Amino acid sequence: MLRLYYHPSPNPAKVALFLEEAALEYEVVPIDTRKGEQHSAEFLRINPNAKTPALTDGAATVFDSNAILLYLAEKTGRFFGKHTPEDRGALYSWLMFVATGIGPYCGQAVHFRHFAPEPKTYALNRYDFEAQRHWKIVDAHLEGREFMVSDEYTIVDMALWGWARVIPFALGPEAFASLANVKRFLDAINARPAAMRVEALKTAHTYKTEFDDDAKKALFPQNARLTA
Ligand SMILES: N[C@@H](CCC(=O)N[C@@H](CS)C(=O)NCC(=O)O)C(=O)O
């Protein structure tokens, strides 16, 4: 049985979308990151990086959302696009673009827009600019096309969807105004039954919602250095 170590946030959601789309049987193991459960010794044996998601599949353990998407695509042969040099080249390129660009820059844009103490103008400007720059590249690529790779729904679309859902939170409420193709892409995936089932995972378990000092300690351990 597949076990998905989950928190309802962008990176875990991508993997849940694959599992739902492929109709794979899986068990959700909630990891409440605001309670610091990502740092438990038990979870660190599964993901030494102390982040969600992670997946176990019998003896196999996989961590990092994009690695898990590749693992599942290879395991099932689903959502991997056409096995041609042209499509594989595009799939790997866009998947790494999401993994190393969209994800980290959006994550930091969220941090500096909502959570970092002042002064933060320089940092917010840098990450907001880079996140927007990446999304504009995606928006241009999606002009006149439904999916990121060729004409097939693939793991790249799933990876992108995880972050497209939080664009207004990451980049501000007006961000979609200049990302019409991304918005159309997001709406189309949101309308899929699998995406609706992922949305429902938010309430399938109870996760801490308070963003109190303990949550900040768990999520931003670096701040301890500022008071030491
Ligand atoms: N590169 C990792 C990043 C994972 C990540 O940052 N996960 C977030 C949720 S989206 C998390 O677990 N945060 C908890 C923490 O930073 O302590 C991936 O793609 O899986």
C-alpha cells in the first residue's frame, strides 16, 4: 500500500493529484508541519529533509514532490507523456523549471510577503520579481495550448497546478490579471474530479491552523539564530 505523508500545501498537493488521477490506492499519513511533526525522528527516517510530501511504497521511500511524481510516472507508465526524445526533453526541462524555479521562488515570495519581519522590501522585491518572471514564461508557453508538454496531461501540469493554486497568496490578489493562460490552465485542472478530491483532503484530517510561536519555531527554525 502506498503511504503519502501529507500536509495540505502546494508540494504535497501535486503528489495527491497524481495518486487521485491514477486511481491508486493510498493511505494519507498527516504530517502537521505547524505542530513540528516534520522534525520527528520517525518522519526524518522517511524524509531527512523534514518537509512534506514523502511517499513509501513497500521497501521504497521517496521524498521531494517532483522526485515522487517521476517515481509514480515511471512505476505506472501514466502521465509521463510520449516516450519520444522531443517530449521527454520538454517534460524533464519543465519539471525541473517548476522544481528549481516556480516552487522555491513562490515559496520565498510567500515567506517575505506574509511572514518575514521588517525590513523585507529588498527580499520581497527579489522573490516576487523572480516568481512573476517564472510565471510569465509559463503563461507565454501556455498561449494556445492546453498542457505544458505536447498535447498530453502530464506530471508537469500536476507539478505546476500545486503552485498555481496559491498564486494570489504568493504574488498578490491582482497577479492573475497578467497571467490569463495560467488562470485558464488552473481553472481547467481545478474542474477535474481528481483535483476536487485533493481539495477535500484538507478537511479529511485536522491540521493546526493557528500560526502561533510554536508553529513559527517549527517552520522557521532559522529565526533561533537571531535571538541566540
Ligand atoms: N523540494 C521539496 C520542498 C518541500 C516543502 O517545502 N514542503 C513544505 C510544504 S509545501 C513543507 O513541508 N514545509 C514545512 C517546513 O518547511 O518545515 C518538495 O518539492 O517536496
